[in-house]
Amino acid sequence: MSVEVLLRQARDLGITLAVDAGRLRYYPAGRMPTFLAEALRAQRGEVISYLAGIAGTQEHKNTRTCGACGQRLSTHETRVAGTCLRCMGDEEFHAAIRSMGTRRRVARAG
Ligand SMILES: [Zn+2]
């Protein structure tokens, strides 16, 4: 199984994966099925470098994927923020929604 598939499966189960001090962590741990935990352990090195790569892109503006979940970012606001709407904090989320509404109004006016 590829790292992308493993991470997608974890995400579909509502599990967040993170690298903490070089160790792979996930939560809530209770939701992680044994088969997936074993697959992740077997490919730990690749998973860690994949996640580290995602974290690295978060430092750049206008990145194309969410720094938290890796989802493709489809709007200008989410690209600038570097996270999808789902992963944004409340303030950032509301600012993005407001900004999107403004952009649509401007587009209609033109
Ligand atoms: Zn996200």
C-alpha cells in the first residue's frame, strides 16, 4: 500500500496523523484499526518523510494542498492560508468565507 493510500484511509476514518519529535503519532488512537496501525508501522519511515514534506510546504504562500490534511486547495483564500476550510481555525475560516463572498459579489458586479 502506498503512503498516500494509508494516509487517505486514516483521514477517512477521522484519524489525524502527525510527526512529533521524529515519532509518528495519531489520534484518536482508539479509532485506528489494527491493520492500518500495522501498515503504518511497517512504512513508518516513508510516512514520516511524507508528512514532513507536507509540513514543509505549509511555510510557502499559495501552496496547492492543505498543510494539515493534504487535500487539494481549490480557492484563492485556502491557498493563501495554506489549509483547507475544514482545517482552518475559526477566525481564519470566517475571514476566508467573508473574502470569498466579497470576491463573488465583485465578480457579479463586473
Ligand atoms: Zn485540510
